[in-house]
Amino acid sequence: MLLALDVASSICTVALFDPASDRMLAERVWRSRRRQTEETLPAAADVLAQAGVEVDSIRFLAVTTGPGSFTGVRIGISVVKGIALGLPQPPQIIGLPVLSVTAARFVPLAVAETVVWPLLQAGRGRFNWAAAPADDPLWLPSVTEHCAGQVEALVAALQAEERPVWLVGELSEALRQAVLGLAHVRCIDPGADFELAEQGKGADDAVRSREPAGMTLARGEVLARLALRHLRAGSPALTAPLQPLYLRPPQ
């Protein structure tokens, strides 16, 4: 079994994937307000319980390494390391940048000459983004490949891009309005705009097992499938140190 955790941002997901049958068994998605420390392990336990799977069956662990909230990134990596230490058989662990996961489902669908730009809301009106190459299914963007800035900086970068662009990920309404005049830019993913109850408030709405209310709900499965792709290809991500990908120092 493969357990995938993405708690790097306010929209969190824990997913259980069965590589043998190539299918998702359970997934939990919730909106967190910097409470990943308290919420992540219980969410993982809930996912295993939903699927009727024992934790000792986990052979692979996947986690997003950032960018994102400092707490979320740190907790995700710490939880994965802690689970690994408690397993009777050491699992394979892989960490993947958030933007590579965000782009993964769209790059194969992009039409000729279109470039996919995955986005992540970074707080205070800021975004992180990068340009995903169409010919690299194992894309691992480095720190220097990540860009950061307010909506104005992102729009300026889009204006300088001559190719058609798909913006995917955590789009905001302000960004959608700002790119309306850019004919070569298309907003694809509703990102974090769908409604999820906060943990502890409306639990029936906060826990959704394979009942997607938006494209972001598939992120756990995308992370799991992308991790397996890296595992089967012997990707450099398998031997890279599992450490946070931070773009700026903590404040």
C-alpha cells in the first residue's frame, strides 16, 4: 500500500492507494487553519480505517515537500518519517514538490505548444508558480525554478510568455479577473475555491471519501500516482534527502 500526504497548504489531503490494483482505496480532504500538527495523524488513521487496511501494510510513503506553509510542510515530512520508523518493514519514501504534483495531471492533456503553469497561493496575496516542461513526466522543479510574487508580478510574467498558458492549481478570483485580457491564458483548475468545512466544524462536510466536489479533491491520487511513476523509474527523488523546499525564511 502507498500512503500519500499533502498537508503543505490549507487544503490538506491524505490518500491510500493500492499499487497492485491501481486504484484509490480512501481519501480524506479538509481545510486546515494551521492545525496540521493536530489533524494529520488522525486523518491518516481515518483513511486506513475507511479502507480496512492495517498500518503495517504500508510499503510506500509519499509527501509534498513544499513550498507551502512552514508548519504544513514540516508536519507532513515529520509524520511520514514517524510512520516509517514505526513500520516492521522499512518503506520506500519519496518527497515531491507541490508544483510538480499540481502540474502532473494537466501536462499530458496540454495541447501542442501549450505550457502548464502550476500555482500555489502563498498568503497575503502572493503566489508561487513555475513553468512545467511538457517533455519531462518526472519534473522536479528546483528552488531557482520557482517564482514568487503578487498578482501583478504573475500577470507581468504571463504577458512576457508568448506561448499559450494553462494556469492550474490554487487560483484566486482576483487572479482570474487580472488575466481576463490575456487571450493566450486559460484558467483550468478551480483550485482552493470550493468549500470545505474546517476541521471540527461540520464534520460530515469536512470528510469526503472519493466524493469530489472539485478538481483539487483528486490531489491525493495525483500525488500517489506521480510517486509511483518516480519509484518505477528509479527517479533521483528516491535518493534525495527528505527535506522541506522553502522559498523564503520563516517569519
